[in-house]
Amino acid sequence: MHGDVSAGTLPAHYRRLVLQRFGESFRDSTEIVETPLTPPGPGELLVRNHWAGVNGVFDDRLARNRVEYLDIRPPCDLGIECVGTVVALGEGVRDFRVGDAVATTRLGNGYREYLCTPATQAIPVAAASPEILTLIPTGISALVALEQVAELRPGERIVISAAAGGLGHLLVQLARLKGAHVVGLAGSREKCEAVAALGAHRVLNYREDDLDGIFRRDYPQGFDVAYDTVGGRIFDLFLAHVAIRGRVICSGYTADIENPEPVTRTRIYTQLYWKAASVRGFMNPLFSEHHADAARRLLAMYADGALRVLVDAGDFQGLESVPRAIDHLLAGRNLGKVVVRLH
């Protein structure tokens, strides 16, 4: 009963992925639930989801009740960003039509075949393509972080960890567009080549290159912005090489999110004070007032060809493939944004 929409008819049921319990893994904690499909209420859209974005660290930790800033009670719906087409309109909706492509970015929207959402929360897009999920919300994070937190200026030097990832590859391009000198870190030859093709001035393999030695030799003045999503030794390296009045951006810490290293190093203020440097945290949901403008500009840049997006080549189809997609991302095998095809 969860087949195609055809001839203006809708299926009686659809499927969604539900967190049924907290457990040791996403796979153990979730189930696919068949659910009656109901019409949209006043002011709502009914959307047939085509693609969902995967956020591996968040999904895995949510299933184990390890997301400190959320109070989750199973059962609850999962997935965040998705893109699809409008198949029905609720009473009073004027700004959308059946057939329009839209994206949404709220917890519980993504891992489901159909979605009822307030029209005010839907973002109109040109097409329901997986590339959109690289821009919304990941690209929004990149643009808002660079502008509102990193305060990146033309001519500055920026180093970016995980530069071939869903977020990193957009940071590279946006920093270039802002006139910065961009150094990207990646973990394989293939990823380094991809980052170079996106316009990074320098690409280094963090698994093979002597990063500290290269930074000391080639960037003796340090980096004005060091954008880190990895943590651990990469964060320590960035802290050591931040420039006078530079900014280290902490946008995640995947390397030690589960097993933080003991704090045995000198406290960070001894490395910040004499440079008048700073460490700044960035968490996208806390900057929601900037999201709409960032989405508008990103979509325009993409339409104009100013931005390239990397969608991971992994073949993930159907809700059944979500746990495998999460494992793929957690293992660091992705190149670009990991997505699941729902229809």
C-alpha cells in the first residue's frame, strides 16, 4: 500500500522509521512502521519525500540517548532534512501548488515516505534532487558559520578539517568565494583530489602529511580561521597554529565524541591570550534567524553555477538502507553528502 502516487490518487498507508527504544545502535533501536496516510490539515502540505539526508553521528547518538541537548522519549520519528514534491494542499494554502518541489529540515521529517508539514516550514526549491540536501541544511551551516561566527574576510587564511565531507566541501567553496586562501584536510588521495578540484589552494592528507611541520614552514603566521569538526589532535593542531586575532571554530568533535581524551595538555588560554585569539563554538540550530536568507543565497549560487555539490555515490535505497548509510558515514567512507532515496 506504499506504492507510487498515480492518477491523482494517494496510497492508503506509508512507511516511516521510528525510534522505538534506546539501544546500543541505530539498527537495534529502530523499526519501520506502516502508518495510515491522512490528508493535510489547514495550512499544511502533504509531501511525497524523494530523498533524505543522513547525519550519521547525530542519528547514532540519538538512538543511544547520547544527544545531550535533546530530551527524546521513544517512540519518535527520525531523520531531519528531506526533499520531495507536494501531493496535496490543506485548506488556506496559497503559496504552493501540487507538484511543487520543497525541502524541509526538522527532526522527524526525513526518514519517512510521506510528510505533513506546515506550509510555513517548507522551502521551495527548483527540483526534488539529492543535491538540494547538500545545500539545505548543510550549506546553510557552512555559510552561517563563516559569516556569523568565523567572520571570515577577504585575504584571510583558513584551514578546514574534513574538507571532503558534506559540510567541508561547501566550506571550501564558500571561503574561496569570499576571497580567502583555503587549506583543506582530507584522509585519502581520492578525497584530496576532490577538494583540490573544488578550488582549495592547498590540500593535505592528514593521514600521511606532517601537518605540524608543513604549517610551521609554509604558514608561519598561522591561520586567521581554523574550522574544525573533528576534534582531538586536529583541534590541538589548529589551536597551536591559530594566527594573531585568529578564530578556531569548533563545529563538532567526531574524533573524541565517544571517548574524550584526558585533558593533560596546557589549558587553552595559554595559547589564546598572547595572540588575542579565540575559540568559538558553532551549532546551526542556534542561529535560526539567519537560515532563510542563507538558504535563498545558497540556492541562487547553486543555480548560477557558483557552487558545486558533492553527493556521495553510495547506493542507499529505501528506509531499510538507513542503518547501512549511517555505518558508511561513521566509517568515514563518504565523499560528500550521504543521502537515501525514498521513492
